[in-house]
Amino acid sequence: MADQIHVGRRKTSVARVILRSGNGKITVNGKEFEHAFPELLSREDILNPFKATETLGQFDAVVRVVGGGTTGQAQAIRLGIARALINLNPDYRPALKAEGYLTRDPRMVERKKYGQPKARKRFQFSKR
């Protein structure tokens, strides 16, 4: 069976995830995910879909992620893993959906407008 690539996105980050049966090793851009994500919060974010479906340590994940910062990348990987788990076993869907791991967070950075220093901030108004 050919490996299927599942995509997760968050802000400007795009993660491509391949799940294989294994012992729980997660590789991000060729590095162990502990080295790729030194923050505990980001590592927990990535492992949450496995915890919700009680499959921690049953699958190896090979991840390629580009764009954004560490938080956006971690959440993109989380979405990709959740989608891959559903592809393997559709029975996982209710557990993942209840935790909100299947929702693509649509929030993006608002663009800067001309005549203003930032997206919504205005230059100081002077009457005279």
C-alpha cells in the first residue's frame, strides 16, 4: 500500500504528514520532533490527536513543514496527523472532532493598508 500524504495548514504554515505503523517516532523535516520543537506546548499539540484516539506509540509520522513560526507549524502538523488518523480508521472521527482537531483555523494576518503604519493602527491625528 502506498503512503498517503495528508495536509494540515495554520496561518502560513503547511505540513505534509505521512503516517506508518511503527513505535511512535515522529520526524519533522528530517529531525526528531523533540529537536524541531523544543517547547513542551508545541510537542504536546502535535501528540494530542494520538492521545485523543489512544494510539500513542502505534504510528510513526514523517512530516515536512514549511512557512510560519513554531506555533503555526505545530498546529498545522496536528491537523495533518488528525486527518491521517481518520483516513486509517474512520472510527476515530468523533473523538478527534470533539477535541476540535479537525477544524482548519481560518485566522490569518490582516494585510497592512496604505496610509496607515499597520493593518488597523492609524497615524496620530492632528487637527492643526
